[in-house]
Amino acid sequence: MRQRRLAWLGFMLAALQAPVSAWLVADESWLFSLCVALMVATVIIADDAARRRPANATGD
């Protein structure tokens, strides 16, 4: 549970850094923060889906 909270915190920090970085920096390096935030969110959602799957279910 603690790792999940840290993952959500990482997502929130990366997602909040993107618009701040876009405002402060002239180049498009803020897009990297947005991509990292989306990747972390995807991993969290996939982990949630795997945890909710019954133990005897098989993946197709």
C-alpha cells in the first residue's frame, strides 16, 4: 500500500511539474514530464487491474 501511495505521489508531482515547466522554460522539455506522468499512471492502473483479477482467472 505504501508503494502505491508513493507511485501516486510521483504521478502527481510529475503531472504538476509539466505546466510549471512549460510556463518557466521556453523549449518543449516539459513534454518529458508529461510523458513520465502518463507512464506512471498507466503502470498504476495496470497494477490495480491485476490486483482485482481473481486468482484463478487466466489471461487471454
